[in-house]
Amino acid sequence: MKCKRNSDGRAIDHHSLQVMRQQAIKAVREGQTVQSVAAAFGVNVRSVFRWLADFAQGGQNALLAKPIPGRPSKVSTEEMRWLAQAVRDHTPLQYKFEFGLWTLSLIRALIIRQFGKALSIATVSRLMKGLGFSAQKPLYQAWQQDAALVRQWEAETYPAIRSEARATGATIYFADESGIRSDYHTGTTWAPRGQTPVVEVTGRRFSLNMISAVSPQGEFRFMLHEGSVTATVFREFLKRLMIGADKPVFVIVDGHPIHKAKLVRAYVDSLEGQLRLFYLPPYSPQLNPDEQVWAHVKRQVSKRLVQDKDEMKRLALGALRRIQRLPSLVKSFFLQPECQYALI
């Protein structure tokens, strides 16, 4: 069937128009651009955006040729067009949000700010999927590491540490530091299907640093800190870790300089064997189950529209305390494929 190019579809019979709408929506949801779909069907771009708006509001029934009674779409054709361009061509930072990735919460906030319309998260999700967007997790550069050292750690070094801990009754902790920033998101961002999103960063942000330690038995300790994590801060965390310890404590960390600083070594030596530090192979964060803590906390915090550091601290503290109350969750961090070597 040949259609008049750049028409609005009103000259097409009802059945053909219904099929056209359904095929157009399907094409956009599969990753084709609105412009290419409009050109392929010989209609103007406004028509396709109007169909997308109808579909986002009423699903497949809204695409039927005969009008379906009900509430009108909350989002107009022009608003759909503007939103698609905003999310595709801009970052949240350019709209003065503090996060660098598009989440449903941020898109909802953008719609409220731009159009004064409060949509539910579910409606925003349907709307973005209808526009041909999907939630995508950015890829990160692989770490550098020595595979031989990793194998040696898993097969020899850690088993020896575990055997010594059992012989002395020591508790093994895996510890790590991490920070969470207002412009960082560990999950996904909404972008056109098939197009890897590129996220720009800015110096305008606020952050919070955290230290934690997990044990295979499900124990969890943590400390929040504003400012850089220095050797002095790490020593303070070790002191807190030793409170109430009546048996030796073995702490496994990476090779960061603060973990090997003189004042840290001096504190460890002063405890005469009650505290010992062991170091993971270089560039091997995947071997540390405590990495899962930060993934969990950042995932919880970054889902929210955080406006200031106090709110970020409150959310992070709440997420950390929830982990502390769930030993089974802590144990699950050791079930990650790269961390199963550390199971009891």
C-alpha cells in the first residue's frame, strides 16, 4: 500500500490505519527512529509521536482505528517529541539535575518541571519504552590484573589464610573503601535501543565516603566519612573493628597505599598479632566480596532524587544499617562467582 508522503493518516481507511499504527509502534519499540518510521509509512513525524503518546497511555487498544472512550493522553504529541529529544541528546546534568544518568525518577521529575504533569513511574516506563528507549547499563573498562597471581590467591594464598584463621579462632573480614557521588549511578540509564549511552561528568557535585568489612559468617561493620579516606581514617576504622574482639581479626584489603602506611602498620604491630592485614592481588576488586556492599548501597541511593549531602548521608546510612540487620544478605555477597573461593 502506498501512502501519501507526509500525510497525517486521515485519508487512509480505518483498517489500514490501525495496522499502520501497530506496525509503526512495533518498529519504534524495536529500535528504529521515529523519523525513519514516519518516512517508511509516508506520514509526518507528528503522527507517529501522537500514536506513541496514545500507546503509552492506553496500550494496544489505543491504536485501534475506532476511537476508544476514556481519558485523553496525559502527554501530548509535542511533549513526546520534546521528551524523546531531551533524553536522547542531553544528560540530566544539562537540565541541572545532580545525577549523570537518566533514571525513571529523573525523567518523571523532568516531565513535572517542563510540563507540570505528574505521571506515575509505571506510566513513565511505558512512555519511554513506547518511544523506543530501554534501560541500559553502561559498560566499564576491564581492570588490569595478573591472572597467575589471581589463581595463586584462590588456590594457595587464601586457603592458607583461612587455615590459619581456623587454627587461631580468628575472624576473617574483607574490607574496602568507596565513595558515592551525586552525579554517579550504578544501574541503568534510559537511551535509544542499540545505542550505548555516553555520560558526561561535572565538577559540580557532592560526595560521601564509606568503609566497610564483611565476613563469611554474615558479620558486617561500616563507617561513614566526609572527606578523603586517609591512613588515619582507615586506622580509626580498624580500631572500631577491634572493639569487643576477644579473638584475632584478619582483615583482607587491596594494596592501596593507605593500607600499608606507617601509622597503620604501627597500630597493627601494637596489637601483637590480634590484628593482621592481608593484601589481595593487584587490580583484582572482583575477589573482594565487600565490593557487593557498595553496589548494593549505591543502587539504593542512586534510585532517589538526592538534593543535598545530608539526604545522601541519611539514605546511605539507612542502606548500610539494613545490610547490617540481614546476615543472609551479607553471606550472599560471597556467592558471587568471583567470590565463592572465600566461602567457609
